[in-house]
Amino acid sequence: MSDQDRISASVAVMEGQAVCAACGQDLGLATEPWKEHAQRREIPLAQAGGPAFDTGHEGVVLRHFYCPSCAALLDTETAMAEDPTLNDILASRG
């Protein structure tokens, strides 16, 4: 599988679909946000790794996105709790 067949190291593209690179679980169209098809866990950033990760700002969270089939970690994001999810999609080449 080439880099052109991937959205990221953990999300591949097969026949126009975003899939978990570990197990092939379908995560929706590669040209649409795939994270809504993943399992999501959100924790306060201060709890993620001890004092070094405490920004001093309440509401900063670490989001984990997991494959709903094999539980492989697909992505993480740091954001304010009220911020929308970042959308990772495969850009159209045409």
C-alpha cells in the first residue's frame, strides 16, 4: 500500500472508502469525515500525562479515536472541549 492509499498512518483508503489500516473496518467515504464512524474517548489534557500536560486552562481535552472493530488507535487531537472534531479527509485529485 502506497502513501497515496492512506489518509494517515492508521487510516487507509480502499476502493474510495476510509478503512482501519489494521483490520480493514469501513469508516465511510474517504472524501468525507471518517472520525464520526470511530469510537471516541475524551479526557482532560491534565489527566493525559501528568503535570507536564497541564496547560492551566480548563476545558482542554485530549481526544482518542479508535477503530470500532479492533480498537486500534486511529488518531488523537488536542482541543477545547467545545471545539468541533478536526476532519481528516482525502482531497480530491481531479
